[in-house]
Amino acid sequence: MSAVSQGTAVSTGRFTRVLIHVTLLVFALFYLLPLVVMLINSVKPLGEITGGNMMALPKVWTIQPWLEAWSTAQIGVQPTGLRPYFINSIEMVVPAVAISTLMGALNGYVLTKWRFRGDTVLFGLMLFSCFIPFQIVLIPMARLLGLMGLAGTVPGLIFVHVVYGLGFTTLYFRNYYAAFPTELVRAAQIDGAGFFRIFTRILLPLSGPIIVVTVIWQFTNIWNDFLFGSSFSGQASQPMTVALNNLVQSSTGVKAYNVHFAGAILAALPTLFVYIVSGRFFVRGLMAGSVKG
Amino acid sequence: MGFLDIANVTKSYGAVEVLHRVDISVAEGEFLVLVGPSGCGKSTLLNMIAGLEGITSGEIAIKGRAMNGVHPSRRNIAMVFQSYALYPNMTVAQNITFGLEMHGVPKAEREAAMTRVAAMLQIDKLLDRKPGQLSGGQRQRVAMGRALVRNPDVFLFDEPLSNLDAKLRVDMRTEIKKLHQSLRTTIVYVTHDQIEAMTLSTRIAVMNKGYVQQLGTPKEIYDTPANVFVATFMGSPAMNILPARVVMQDGAPHAAVIDAAGQTRHLRFSQPGMADWAGREILLGIRPEAITDPEGADRKSGNIQHLSNTVVVTEPAGADTFVTMTLSGRDVVGRMRADVAITPGQSFGFAINMDKAVAFDPATEARIAP
């Protein structure tokens, strides 16, 4: 990658290059500033924040705010910390991502390799679901969850996120499989493989890049979702985002900014982790199919 | 009743019929080539034999068993695709044995079959590689290996050589022919390349616009084409087709053609039956190799007609020199020996082997004689 960009880059003078790097550095610092503020204040005693400079490094280093945010902070009425809600979020996001990705892959497979009358119309309708604002589905979804007996539960949240994510995952996989040679499917048919075996043995092993794209997309969306989380969860099934809000918005007592900062970073860690681990596949996957070879 | 019977088969997409009442019966061990230009329906017909496309009406039977509606994997056929369609995620060995695995063949048997096929195709050193690491010719071999390992009743080839470069294509063509001679399996082979059709087949079906124009041995197709389409499609350079009038001279039918100077010239027909067409217009078909220099003329021919005419263009091609003249307003190509001395613009004495001439009805374009 770097070899290519070096080879094709326009050669510039030393002065211009320094100017470019200084500008980029300034912007990088500017964008990193909030994270830096959060980090340094999350390892300070509260007194240092309320008494002085937010930008100063801590005089006394402490991990107490992190421990508090994780296990003892007051969330709503219970002093449980964010831990149970973090676990709720994991319990919600892992199945929701897995199910919506798998179903999207199956949909894409059927829509491209097992064409039927009206399949383009159906795909158009599924695409439509990408453009429906969250707010519109709130009340009908609440009613539906109530009827299904899933209101206020983690499985209910999983259901909501799977339904909402299907449009996107189907879109991704359909476009990926549209460029997939149909002759491979035919060869497998002649070899005696059926519908699911072609899917699991031929298509899925070749879907790595698009699976990564879909998983990142679904994971960040579902993990960061607040509206569905606050609307459809009960006391025991609240996801991390809602709990963080309850932690920060609590109106009694002193505002423990250091604990809030630590909590906010905790809430952002999983998405950060997913990006760092698979981010380089993300761009690669988005570009896949656009250029042959 | 043949080994593979295609009886009255048609194919329609909606209201559009793309294949019209195809009737072909293939005997066991035959090598049938379906040849024709793009869009003639040859690949559609092959896919119907494979079961990848439905049959609108008619019947396809293999070994006397009707195949309509039978799943591709239950027809005991194997297919080699134009793009090879090797599974990119599997090694060569896995590619070859995938079909056997799907049919529930035990592992030991699969291994044995694979070893046998790999040795036959000389791909035994490639078994652990992925298709992406193979050259075009190697992929082609693996694709054939995948077909061979199943021991099918019928092999289907869909333009298997069209992705190879010219030299490799000729080599693989010979390989396929050798393979057929040693295995004696029934093969149906689709191509748009008439040379492949001629060299490989025991019988050819020439197709155009969804019709089988002619079904016959390569020699029948080449020497007695059913119509102008078959005549011009098979053979390279194409058969010369020129308008002519049938006249009687000395009691024998002659073709009257007009040379470059505007003079009417008479070429005697080898077929006395052409007398029936006396006074009428026909289309005269002469293959380039039947137009030679006098020394290069076929000594066994009983009817060499000599004709001097102005040379328009010469094209030395190494083994032969192609010489173009104008007859009846058409460019007519002759095939001369390589070292013949001909200069464009000058007059030259052409020798035309009328034993090989073919006459067509200008209205229907169907063959009249021989």
C-alpha cells in the first residue's frame, strides 16, 4: 500500500512537505484533545478537577474513578456500577450482530443466486428499511414486543436490532454476491451440493471482507444505540449507553466528573477495539468488487 | 434410440422462443460439438442437458431415462465451464473431490479416484495449491479433473478453451481429443470456434438463431453444407459465395460468372443435375482451397476449370498465400502455394476445382448441389 502511494504521489518540495505535516499534526492534536481530557481527568481525584485546571496532568494518579465507574457507581437507584449494563450490552450485541449478519448473507445469496419473480421489488422494499427513521417504528415496535412477550428484555432488544439491521446487511451481501460468479454455484450444483451446502462451503468461505464490513457496521450501530435501548429496555436489561446516561445525569449529590469520564471511556472501548482489530479490513471490504483483480 | 436423446426440445423465455424444436440423438462414445455464433442457443441447449435450465417442451433423455426436472447432480453428468469455475477457497485436491464428497463417497475411495485422475492429467504436483496460484492451462486441467473423477455418463464442455492463449488452446485441444480417444466417453462440447468443432468432433451440430442448421460429420458439414450460413460459418477463410447464372454449353451445365474486366466466363459444373436450373440464378460456393494456381490444383479432381483474372490483393500467410480476385462483383479468395509468383494488379491464371463447388438456391439459401 505505502509503496504504491509513494510511487504515485506527486513529488513536493521540502518546505511544502513540512507545512503539510505541521497542519496535519495540529488537526490531529485538535481531534485528540477530548480523548486526552477524558483520559487525564479519569485518573485524577475529584478535588483536582473541581479545584483547578482541567488540562493539567494529575498530581496524584489514581484508578479509583475507573473502579468506581465499573462496579460501585450509582446507576439509577442501585450502586452497581456499569458492569451489569456492560454485560447486558454484550448479551445484546453479540447475538444481534451474528443473527443479522447471517440472515443478511442468506438474503443476499437468495437474491442473487436463486432469483425468483419479484426479487428486485422485494430487495427494493428491504432497502427501504434503511431509510426509515428510528422514531417512526417506536410505537408499533413497542406494541409488537408487548404482544410477543419480549417487552423490557434483552431478547426483545436483540429482535429490534436484527429487524432494523436486516436492510443494511442484506444490501451489503447482495451487492457482494452480485459480483460472485454464478458458474461457481452451477458447478457446485452439478457436483451435488444443495442450497445450504453451496452457501456454507462455497459462498461463506469467500465472504470474509464483506462479513468484516457488516460486523463492524452492525456492532457500532447496535452498541452505540441509545433510542431503542432507552425505549424498549426494562430496569434489568438496560444497555451500556442508557446506563452511562443514568450515571452522568443523576441529579443528586456532587457530580463525579472523573467517574463519568472513566465510564464514558468504558462505554466506547468495545467499538474502539472492533475498529482497531478489523478496521483495516473495513476499507478493503468497502472497496472489494469495485476494481477487478 | 441413442445414448443421449434430445427430442423436440424448445426453450422459451416468456413469449420469446430461443430454441426451436431441436432434435439430436447422440450415440455412446460420440463427440458432439454444438457450434454457432454468440446467441445461437448452443450454451442454452448445453445448460438444459446439464439441468441448469428448464426445458420448455420436448424431452431430454440419457440412457433412455427422461431427464426433464431431474436435478443436475442426479443426471450423472459432469461439466467443464468456460471460466473453469474452480472453488477459490479449496485446494486443487478439494476441488477435484468435492463432487464425490457431496455424493457421500468414502474418503479412501475419493483419494484413490483423485490420485488416478491427477496422474492422468499430470496435475499430481499441484494438489495442495489453490486455484489462484495456477496458470490458465493448469486451471483447465483441474477443471477437467473435477469432471473426470466422477466417471459420468456424459461430459459437457462449455467453451472450455476460449480463455486460453492461442498456443495453449491448440495444445489443450489435442489433449481433449486424446482423452476422448482413450476414455470413449460421450461428450457434448460447445464452442464458437469452427476449427475446434472440425478437429474434435465425430459429429457437429451447426446452430444459428435457435435452429440446428445442420447435423452431420465434420466432412459432411464441410463438403456439403446445408445452406449458405453453414457454408460460410465453417472453414477459414470462409467459403466464397458469388451470384452466378446457370447456362447450357455443349450440353453441359455451366456457371456463368463475370470477371474483373466485365467479361462473362463459364465454369462447367461437375453435377449434370444442375441442368435443371438452366437459365436461372444461383449462388455459387467455392472454398478457397479449391481455387489454386494451376500447378497446385488437385490432381485427382476430374473437373479443373481455368480462369484468368486480375489479382486484387495477395496475403502471404507462411504456409499458403491467399490471393483475392473479383468475380461477379464479389471478392473471391484463393489459396495458393506459398512460393507462387503473383503480383497484385496483374492477370493470373486461376485453377478452380469445380468438383468441390456447391450451388445454393438464392431464394432459400439452401443447397441445390451436390
